[in-house]
Amino acid sequence: MKYNKRLTENEWLDLLKNAIDDGVEIQVNHRFKYKNKSLGTFLTSAKRKNKIELIQKIEALGIHFKMHSKNPEHYLEKFTVQLSTDKKPNKQRYLTRFNSYVLPKKDILKKETIKKLNKVWKMKFGDIRKWEKPETTIDKIQKWKQFRYDKKKNPSEKWFDYKKNMGKLYGWVYVRKTNEQKMNLILEHFNDKELTELKQEGF
């Protein structure tokens, strides 16, 4: 199955996963785009045509159409009820949905509704539900560039250095250095000069 005669179904699913990993607030409407691709149209089409197998693949990534609502308060209430009644909840899936749909709206949610989720989350997973926005891939790239151009911390002006110099950023960068596929996913965020430097350093 192809959409817009460009991406295959698997390519759309990969794009959706990248958007989720980047912490993007996913929207099921035709206006929603990610990396200049009509990801919202892909999701809307799957929902409208009721493609069961495709919907299952999408939901496996953490996007639940039945839970999708324009009203964040309503969504959080449904989310909390579903978690409380789920006998074997998959923490990673709930975390993905929380970061994508709930967290971006925290400033307009009622304190009482938030408390209810916190209580259920503690009961189901045994830890405290944090409401700070997790670092996205874009955040990591920006920190990486800051390190590259910080002549005080990085006098050699290299993209990769010892862990004692790079700190927490080291592990994330190391993965990109040793995994070409993961590095390819972020190349668009670098200019030609930076790409040349990265290539010279083995990325």
C-alpha cells in the first residue's frame, strides 16, 4: 500500500516511529505534517478506511485511535481508566502515549485529573509519574552542536571526545557513531560543513 505515491506502508510506519521518538505531538488530521510528509493524512486514511492490520501496527507504536480526542481533559480521563483496568499494561506503550498526548497539555489539565493518573500510575508501575518533558532527539542534537562549538570544553573542535569531556551526551553520540542507520535519521539537521567533519570522524 502506498500513500502520495511516495512512501510505502512500512516507510510511513518508520516515519511515525521517528516522530514519536522525537517527542512530536501526533495529530490525526490532514493538517498534521512531520518532516514535510503528510503523516496526519496517512493516519486519517488508516482510521477512515478501517484497515484493521494497519491500525494494529500503528497502535503497537503507541497511537490509539479510540483514545485520540481534541479535548485533553477527556483524553486523560480515558487514559487513566484504561490504565486502571488493564491487567497487564505495557509500560513503554503507556509512556509513549503519555509523552505524545498528555504531557504537552499539562498546563491546561485539572490538578485533580492529574492526581488520579499519578495514583493509578504508581499502583500499576510502582514508580512516580514525572511531568517534566523528556529530552527529544532535537534537544540532543542541539546539545551535541553546542559541545562541538564550545572551544572551552572542546578545544579540539571535534564531534566525538572522551566521556569525561562529553558527559551524559557521550553514550547517545557513541550509538550514532557505531550505528549508521540511527545516524542517517538525523543527517538532515546538519549543514554541508558539519557533515564533512562528521564523515572525517567516522560517522
